[in-house]
Amino acid sequence: MGKRDIRIDAYIKNSKAFAQPIMVHLRELVHMACSDVEETIKWGMPSFIYKGQYGHMVSFKEHCVFGFWKAKLIQDTNNYLAERSNQGGEAIGNLGRIISIDDLPPDEMMLDFLKQAKKLNDEGIKLPKAPKKKGKTGIGNTR
């Protein structure tokens, strides 16, 4: 059975009023799709762990976000996980800026994404390594 973290309860409680129902809803969907998921705080944000990184959510002053760790590997025929430049492309996460539950994909679609993410972790599938950037030599680069 999954493990809930009281720090996430506090995080949601301390979030802006608009974000609280969104985050509660997302959290419940995560637990519905993956009953063994564990919650924690990583990088200052509520994170979900299942056989590795699974997903995360964050609230800000005027929006919140949800991200899948392996979003690039999730099948999404409706482009819900595509870049959301029309919703403020600067938003982290994969669903753009979320200001109400209506901004989320339908629950069935979210559950499908979450189950795909679980399967990727069950199968030990890793994200492909990012290509190295040319011209960067690493530590000690004096250019």
C-alpha cells in the first residue's frame, strides 16, 4: 500500500485557495492509478515515487503544475502533454498552467497517463540520456 506524507497535507493546506482542490484531486488520481506510490518532498515540491521518480506537483501564486518524470515516453494521442506555450510556456510540468480542475485532462486520460508512468517504472525503462551540449567542457571551463 502507498504511503502518504503529512508534509504534503501541509503543503496543500498552505497553498492558495484555488490550488487546493486541484492538488487534492491530482493526489487522489495518483493514488488511484498506483496504490504503491509513496509521497515525499523533493526539490521543495510534493513528489511521487514508485520504483523511482514518478511525478510531482507544485503550486505558485497564480497557477499550479503537474509533471510526469517520464512524460516523453507516455503515449498521448490528444497532445495533453505537449508543450503548452499558449498557457504560459514558462510553466514547469507537462500540463501547462493549471488554475482550475477544468484545466486538467479528463480523469480517464490522467489515469491512463499515470498507469503508463507506473508501467514504465515497473519495466525499468529509463529516459534516454540528453545529448551533450557542444562547447561545454565541464568543471573548470574558463571560457
